[in-house]
Amino acid sequence: MSNVFNPQLIDRFGRKVDYLRISVTDRCDFRCLYCMAEEMTFLPRAQILTLEEIYTICEAFTELGVKKIRVTGGEPLVRKSLLTLLEKIGRISTLNELVLTTNGSHLPQMATDLKRVNVKRVNISLDTLNAVKFKEITRTGNLQQVLLGIEAAKQAGFERIKINAVILKNRNHNEVCDLVQFAIDKVIDISFIEEMPLGIVNEHDRAVTYYSSDLIKTDLEQCFSLIPSIEKTGGPSNYYYIEGTDTRVGFISPHSANFCSTCNRVRLTVEGRLLLCLGNEHSVDLKQVIRANPGDKNYLKQVIIEAMKIKPEKHEFNLEEQPVILRYMNTTGG
Ligand code: SAM
Ligand code: SF4
């Protein structure tokens, strides 16, 4: 139980929250068609948290028992002076893990510095190994640059590197074996993600392009032997080892396998909204709290503790309906 000496964040369903994901920017050099609309309007600077405000919130969370922080976005590596923020977060002694999710395009220049400031692990998004398709899916991305980024991350020596691949039917579903083979060759992990209905995208109908984790697994079993991993990561992924390799394959299946009962995380949006669940709008405006009460970290911590009371039991994703969640993944912190 939480007490003054050992404060913890525990919600109404007895779930302990010890993991914070932060969107540090809504901006991105890519426009992935499942994540953003082609034309995006980004938020004005005054509306997004400053790096100092993000740090204050990180301090408060770690004092409340949070052990893992993931920095994401948008593309986190396009946020100016991000390394300074990471360096400060990386020095918080009670934090076990500072990790990052990136599209990889800036890793060739930044991987070594990220390792230096204590980033332990990186997730890199890669949905296809075909350069033309890569351009189609990301609209503005360059496959070669991302492959160089993956190589740079390997050279920098992170504890673990993982590929994240969002699989869409008739777009990249036929590449799942190739993507796993790529991960095996690079001695890294890979997770397949079912597309989530966040924000309105007109480019495709998400109910039509839905390709379930079960289908991906069946496809993979044609090429590899998958051995279930008993390892519990506390995350939404179900993991398998590929026999005879060090590569793990994860499945993030918000539609086909609900993972809410073990949820240990909350998110900080780029605007400073503490989001209690990815698939619901329950939130508390921490930006307002810190701007109205500068320097009052105890009050901030009290608000965070109280926020646990509104963490919903489960997400409400439904691919058949127009998204109820109008925010896009980039502001949310995917
Ligand atoms: N820009 C970075 C990247 O692409 O890795 C970090 C932010 S991105 C929003 C984080 C992850 O969310 C990526 O792996 C991306 O593929 C995934 N993602 C984005 N939109 C999604 C959606 N609608 N459904 C499922 N995953 C999504
Ligand atoms: Fe950018 Fe990542 Fe969204 Fe792609 S998934 S548009 S890289 S934020």
C-alpha cells in the first residue's frame, strides 16, 4: 500500500502505475498514414509543455514510484534540446529505465548521444523493407535513412533494440516473415501492432485494413517456430521467441486480446494532459496545475495521486465506428 515513505500510484482496480509515457512533441518529419492526416496543423508553442515543465512532472512521478519513463511523440528526436531533458531525467536515481520510441530518421546523428545520456533501450518503427512502400506509408520518410538509424543504434550499444511494425491488410501484411527475418539478422526484437482508431484518417478504412495478431502469428508459423515466452514485461505485448535465435516477437493486440487488466501506465500528452487510458478521454490538465502553482511540487503530486481515481477499467476501441477518440497518436504519445 501507498504510505508517506513509500508512495505509490494505485488505481480503483488495484493496478499499480509505475510507467509514464510522454509525448514531447506533436511534430514529426514523417506523416505515417495510420498516425496522421496528410495535412496536419501542429500546436502553437505556448500550448505545449516546456522541457522544464516536462522535467518537473517526471520528478513528481518518480517520487510517486514511477520506475520507467518512455519518451515518444510525434517524433521525439525533432524536439529541440531534447538531449538536455533526457540527460536530466536519466540522472533521477530512483528511475530504473529511460527508454525512447523513434522513427529512426535522426538516429544516425543522435544514437551515440542518446546512449551517453542514459537511454537504455530504443524502439524503432519500421513497417516495410520496400523503399517504395516505405515512402507510401510514411509519405515523407526515407527507408535508407531509417536502416542507417537502426545500424547506428546497434553500434551505440543499447541494451535492447526493438522494431515496431503496424500491419495493414493489403499494404504490408505479406511482409511479416521478411520483417522478422530482418530482426533475426540484426539480433533485435520486433513487435507487431494492430492499428488503433485514434484520430480521423481518410486515407483508408481501418475496419477494412485490420489485420489481426492471430493472422500475423499464423503467417509467421509458416516460416518460423514460435516458442511462447513466459517473461512478463508488464506491457501489452505477448512475446514469443523464434527458435534458435535471440529474437523475440511481440504482438500488441488492442482489438483481439484486451490487455487492460494488467495496465501499469499513464500518458502525458504534448499539451500536458495526463491521460489515464490510451482508448478513453479521462484526463487531468497538469499544465494548468503547474502554471497556476509554480514550484508547488507537493500539490502537483497530490493531483497525480487523485487522478488515479479516474483511470478507466478498459479501453473502448471499435473499428466499425468513427473514432470517438479524436486526438491523433502523435499528440498522445504512442
Ligand atoms: N515517431 C515515433 C515512431 O514512429 O516510433 C514515436 C511516436 S509513434 C506515434 C509511436 C508508435 O505508434 C509507432 O510505432 C507507430 O507505428 C505507432 N502508431 C502510430 N499511430 C498508430 C495507430 N493509429 N495505431 C497503432 N499504432 C500506431
Ligand atoms: Fe511520425 Fe511516428 Fe506518427 Fe509516423 S508514427 S507520423 S513517425 S509520429
